[in-house]
Amino acid sequence: MTDPFSCGIGGGGFMLVYLAGEQEVIALDHRETAPSRLEARSFYEDGAPIAFNELVTSGLSVGVPGTVRGWSEALRRHGTLGLGDVLKRAIQVAEAGFDVDQTFLDQTRRNLARFQAITSSKALFLGPDGAPWPVGTIFKNPDLAGTYRPIAEGGEKAFYEGRVAEAIVAAVKSPPVEPGSALDVRAGVIELSDLLGSPGGSTIITTVLQILVGHIDLGLPIDSALAAPRLSQRNSGDGATDAETAFLSAPEAEGLASLGHVLSDAGTMAGEIGAATALRFNGDGTVTAVAEPVRRHGGSAMVEQER
């Protein structure tokens, strides 16, 4: 609810669950899958690939959401509460709202042209003057609460069938474009039959990999590995690699540049890539929890003792 730019029920992800009794790690894959009618040629027009930025703001970029199915499966297998219980607080926050902070404002500004082009996004993320909500504004999302509530009451079926599923398909196949918008917002090909539930962005993969390499291969303490500056090579038309601003001044950046790599922070989110937390299971049976010290104004991580 409070981070709609990377965490939403219209997407997917993966989840790692540590079973302390068995000392076993379980991975649940609930990433999106492509709609059944989507083909490689869907991303081409007149023999040329459609620009990435145009595809992002289109129905063609929408996969079959897996998040709700992933939540439900995790709770079924390993949870102590039901889906209705864990969604209560999210519903409360969606209705009562939360304070817009600088990160939220920065991310809205980054997506301003896209939000101005989509009627529903414009109504939610922008004020009456068409500008982003300023820092300190109470941001509410009653429509999200209205979506969570039937899921809390009826389980995942309430998301993948019925009113919510129909709304997803309608928005994908006929995007709610603002009249007069200059953006070419293409329709997608998702169908109700696709919404059977299936297993978020490419920086997830690069972020996790760099933390693991830093800690396991390079011997950095887990907190240092998580805090280290990052890179992410993805979908760049000019071949440049996204790099955090902090990385550009590092000796490694100079070394990569000497080999012909082009690094830029232009495609990052306010000079940052990803945000993570990490757990390290130590040999003595203890657990170390760490969070971002700086990114997105810092995070919080802790280990709760069994009562």
C-alpha cells in the first residue's frame, strides 16, 4: 500500500521462507506469466521493435498477476493467520492514508507523463492541478481498500474471478487513456481465461545477485554487501548500464569505463537501484537482520524472539 511503485497486487514476485524447525529454505515463485495470446511479434510494429518506454505504458506490458496467489499459497503452507487477517492493516492504511514522503514524491515525478496520460492514475497520484501530491499530504487509496476487502473475505478467488478480474481485463484491453493524450497507449491481449493465478522488475534480480556476490564471494559483512553501490543492465536502447550515483565515483566505475562500458545514473530512481533487506542465518543458530541504511531514506529490520 505505501510503496505502490514496486509493490502491488497487479504484479508478481518470489518469496523465500525459512523453516526454522527443519532448517530449510523454501522458495515460492509467484512471478507473472505472459497471457496465452501474447506472441513475440506483439512487441514489433512495421518490422521494428516497439520502444521500451512505449511498451511500459501499455496493456502489452501487463502479465498475469501472481502476487495474490503467492500470498495465499504461502499462508496455506506456512502461515499462522488467514488472508483476511493479514490484509486488515493494509485495508486500514488504504482507507485512512499515509504521509507522502520525498521518495514517494520523487517517484511520482518520474512517472508524471505516464500518470497524466491514464485517467485512473491521474485521479489517484495527481492533485486537481495535475501536479504530484506534495510531501506531507495524506495519500489515500479507497479503491485499493475496495479490492482488498473481497479478497480478505473470499480469498484469492475474489481476485482471479468476478468483478476484479473483469476490471483487470477491461483496463488491459482498453486502457483508460486521457482524452487528447499524446502517448500511444497500446492495448494488451489478456483474457479472463488467463487469470488462473501464476507465479516485479529486473532490478530485483540484479540487486539480490550483487548482495550475494558481495557477501559470499567477496567476503563483505552482510550489512556492507547490502549497502554497496549497485549496477543494473536492462533494456537500454543506447547500451548504457544503469549505475547508482554512488557507484559512478568508485574505482570500479573507472575500470569498467576503460573496458568500454557506458555507465549512467539517468535511468535510476533518484540515483538509486532497488531496496532490500536481508537475513543471515549464522552458524551458532542466531539470525542477523539488516536493512538499507540510506536508500529510500533507510529501512528497518529486526529479529523477533519467540515468546
